[in-house]
Amino acid sequence: MKFDPAHQASCLRCGTCCRKGGPALHMEDRDLVMQGVIHTRHLYTIRKGEFARDPVQGDLIRVESDIIKIKGRGDSWACRFLDEGANACRIYEHRPLECRHLECWDTSRFRQIYGLGRLSRKDLLAGVEGLWELIEDHERRSDYDLFCRLPERRPGPGAAEVDRRAAEIARYDAELRRLMVTQGGLEPEMLDFLLGRPVETVLRISLSDSNSGF
């Protein structure tokens, strides 16, 4: 029988919601990160200005502030804390706010909290001397206003300059990531949280979505 959330009233532990992607974190989840229940290597940041699909609206939107999410496993969207064999959460007693509010048979509670009180990198890193200043500088030098205009650009005198500037920012972003690992001693897995997804990757996704009609 095909699963129909409209005819359910409790969780069947089918794992479907967990396989659709990890949750975004909220201020209520800050201690989960600070206490190491969820390590920053297991997170990634969608930065202000990026395009991302909103699960409530169902549309591709330009986000207005950091959205910190739990990474998938490998190339899969499945939350990395999903125990595939048992269809169970490996941190269930300490699961994030969105997971505690999501009921597939009635998403009203999830919708109420989805856009409220989201956790930001500043909430976690502002007290780390030197690191937060580096991240702020990266934000200034890799502003997504430029990249969000790229899919809409038309051939003309300004197109070459936009492309040149985009390539310059992508090189800066890639070099900073390299230095933070080779000279700063950071784990490569932490960079998607600290600096967001690589600029080159976001630009490729943005152009691909534009060509797909978004």
C-alpha cells in the first residue's frame, strides 16, 4: 500500500523525511553544536544572497541570512545522522528543533517555526578571535549580489567584466580555503560551514538552475 501522510497520525519510522535532507538549525540548537553533539564538520552554510529551495514555499528563493544545515551522507541527500538499517535518528534524544516539530501527516508545526530564529555563523563564531574577522572579510569580498545577476546578464559590454569579476572572486575563495587548511590547520570538512559552499560550486548551480527555467 502506498504511504499517504494524510491518513497517518503518528510517525511510522519510514525514514522518508530524513532522506530528503538534513534540517536547518535554529537558536534552540546552538548548544548541540557548542557541546559537540553536532560537529561543525557535519554542517554547511547557505550564505545570504544564495538561491535555495524553500521547503515551505516550494520555490527557489534568495535567502536573506545564513541557513546552517546538516550535511548529507556522501552524494546522498539523506541526513548523515540517519541510521539506514533501523530507519532511526542516531541523535534522536538531541535532535534539532525542526526534526522535533516535523510531522509529515501535519506540517503546520514545522511551518510555524521554519523561518524563525535561525542559527547563524556569528552566533557560533563571534567569540573566536581572528576567525570571525576572516569570515566577515570573506563575506565582503565574495558578495553574492554579483553572482545572482549572472544568470540574467545579456551579451554586451558589461558581460565580460561581470565574468572577469566572478572568476576573480572564485579564485580568491578557492585560495582562502586552501590556505585555511594548509597554513591554518583546519579540517577541509569544516570549510563548507565556515565559508559556505565554494563560490565556484554555487555559481555553477545558479547557472544550471537558470538554464532549467528557475
